[in-house]
Amino acid sequence: MSVFASPIALDRYLVAGSVSFPVQVRCGDDSFSELARIAAEPAPDAFVLVTERTLPRAHIARVLRHLGTAAPTCVRWLTGQDVPDRAAPTPGSVIVALGGTRVIDAAGRLAARTEGRPRLVYLPTTLRAMSDSALSLVGPTGPRPAPLLVRIQLDFLRTLTPDAVRSGLSALVRNVLAVSPAFHDRVADRLRPDARYDTGTLASFIALCLEVRATLLHYDPLEQGPAMAFHYGRTVADALRGLGADALRYGEATALGMLVAARVARLSGLLDEEGERAHRELVARWGVPMELPATVTADDLLAALRRTASPGRPTPVLLDRLGEPHTAGGHLATEVGEDVLRAGIDAIIGRGAGASRATEDAGTVAEGSPPAHGPAGRDLAAAVGPGRP
């Protein structure tokens, strides 16, 4: 990673239905003293820091030092996917989540099951959490409380490996393909397969993800309508992660999921060849693997997709065009037959880009459905402005 020295300050309010919360992006030593002042504003009885032991100790010590100037602070360690129920946080306390997506999810669950709903502050430490999961009101088990603050300290990214940074850009690539293709060329020009980015570039990537969230969550806070675009690539990604798949990172699995979704959409008469090619070009610039691990077969993946499809067939998000998810029966999730799904998996098993005519004719998705939110994607260019990214 490049040196993180220049100060950066970006403030945004994210409105999601009837709730809103501030998102602050900062970088530089001076910004940590600001964190202590902001943390003291709700006058907490105590801070409960939720984190995990794999996080660099320097990050934990730095946050504890600053929080401790405002209120007594205790640490609750993540065990597996959750925080053990011991002494419950008091209603006057503030739960601070310091970590990646697992920690964000666990802190949200802890707040939801605690009497009085203690306040939440998210301090994400991974690029995926900064650009995606910390900005969502929906976790793996359903809705979670809105945070008091999302504080994105870019300094935390210094300790990530290039592989972790690369994988963490999955939300950026997904947002460009599924919501805001107007940024395709600009983002493609900035992506680096070696994942070595300067602070300003990473800040601009996060800013774009923030604007995409702001556009869709305003009227769809629970991601059941147009904001289901944030699920693009997730159906296959979750199946791959469930298989183990040689410890694929989340972003790598999502990339494969988007490539499969693009092929399925093309075979179903939705996305055209140019749209699928745009997927492959952007993923190639991103630098993640574009083929299944050698230990996973198409049959393995199909079986995993069957297990995760409840009820009926798998229902991935597909695109009519870049930035325009397909709607079927008023929903963005589209039921796909196994024959088309198997043909779609061809896109990631290294057997070339072509498919047999028989495969292309094997089933189509419902015709005549209107695009879900193309205008929102097009209007985003005006919302973000020419200076980003």
C-alpha cells in the first residue's frame, strides 16, 4: 500500500427511509483526536468495543486510548460469528464495532438483542466494510439498527495486504455494473490488478459507493426493491463460500458470481454481448481470479446452489442492461432453470466464451418486464459530480 499521509475529510448523511446517519471519511493522525470528541457527544455511560483478536493490536490500542478519554471502555471479543452473551451493555452505553464485516454484523446483533437498544458506532477496518456492509441496514439475519455514526478511518487500510484490498473492491465493481455504469470507464482506468492504490483513489472509490447507497437506500432501506441491486453476484458467491472453495475471499467469490450472472442474462435474452464483455473487462482490470478454483466443479457449484435456493430454483439478480436489473413479477430476483444456470457457469470454468446453440435456446426469463431503476443509475453521475472518480 502507498503511504497514508495526506489528510482527507468527507462528510455525508445517508438517509434510509425514516432514519439517517452520518458517514465520515478521514485520514491522518489529527483525525483520531477528533474521534474522541465526537464519541463524547452522546455522553455515554460506557463504551463497549466489539472487535476480534485477529485485528492488529495497534488499531485496538489506538481506539481504546481515544475512547477512554470520553468514558469507561470494555472490550468484547468476537467468538465465531457472534459476541457471547455475558454482561449485557446498558441502555446508556455505546457499542463501537471495530473490524470488518463479521464484526459489524455481530455488533448489530448485539445491539438488537440488548434491552434499550444501545447506540451503535461503526469503525470499519476493511475496504469491504467501509464501502458496503457498514453502510447497510440489513445483515445476514435481517434488519439491524441504524448506527449513530459510521466513521471510516482510511489509516486502518495500511495494514491490509494487496489481496485484501483487491477483494475489498467488490462493492465498487458491483455498483458500477449493476447501478451506475456511467462510471465504468473512469473506474476501469483507476483499477490496478496489483491493488496498490494511493489514499485519494481509495477515498474516491468509497465516495462513489456512498453515493450509490444514498441513491437507492433513500426509498428502499431494507433492500427489498431497487436496492436489491446490491445483491448482484451474491447468489453464486454465497454458494461458493459455502463450499469452502479454497478459501476464496468474499470479493473473489462475488466476481465469479457476477460473471455467471452476466452469462445467464445473455443466454436468457436479456444482457447483450457487449454488456457481458464489459463485465469481463472490468473484472480483469480489477485483478481477481476469473475462473473457478481447480478443486470445484460445475456439479459442485450447482449442488451448492440447489441447497441455498429456498424454495425452488436459484433466484439471482440479473441485468437487462448495465445499470438496469431485470424485474420478474415485481422483484429483482429472477428464477433460473438448472440448464441455463449450468451454461452460465461455463463463464468461469475456463472453456472459452462461446456456448452451444442448444444451450442458448434452453429456456428464457419472462419477457416484457420493465427495467427496475435505470434512471437512478444515470442520475447518479450528476449526483456525484465530475470530480469523482
